[in-house]
Amino acid sequence: QVQPVESGGGLVQAGGSLRLSCRAPGNGFSRMHAGWYRQPPGKQRELVASISSFGTTKYADDVAGRFIISRDNDLNTVYLQMDSLKAEDTAVYYCNSGGTYISGRYYANLRSWGRGTQVTVSS
């Protein structure tokens, strides 16, 4: 696997929107599952959303209905559209590619983490 690169983070007011991008250079991306994680200050990294190689998506309960994960295999890119942002969404967001689904749950490929992009939501 190659290392993904995240972009699109920034500062936004509560209720606003951001779109994160995750690009994985090279071949083979279309065969990989992928996921977005986030790590709030002082807390552990948590899974936000995942997407299979076929486009099936899954979301954490606290972002369902507000976030949409998608992919463009021609661009080797996974997106995370974030709407109705809350202060609780503030975190460093990380992209992971090449993980595994077990009983419907995405498990990260520990060899393929991005460096992260900061998302800050002000009240």
C-alpha cells in the first residue's frame, strides 16, 4: 500500500461545512477499502466513516445524517463531506486505506495512515 495524503481541514463556525479529501498515489486504490478516523484533543482515535471498494458506506452514530463519505477511483481519492458541523467534531482527521471488514466493521491497515488534517469548529 501507499500512504494517503489528507487535505481540506480548517476553521469553521458551528453549522458550517467542510469537505476533506484523501489521495492515495499509485495503482491498486480501486481494490481497497478506506476509512476516515478522527482524534479529538486528549482522546483516542475513533472511526468516523468507512467505504468499501464497491462503494458501500458505514457511519458512526454521532455523524450519521451529517457526513457523507465517497470515492473517485479515477482520482485515487476518498472524500468526507461534513455538514452541520458541531464543536464536538473538532479533531485531527486521518485517512486510512487498505483495511479489512470483519462482521461489517472496518479495521484499519496499520501500515497506511495519512498524516492528518486539522478540523476546528467554533461555537
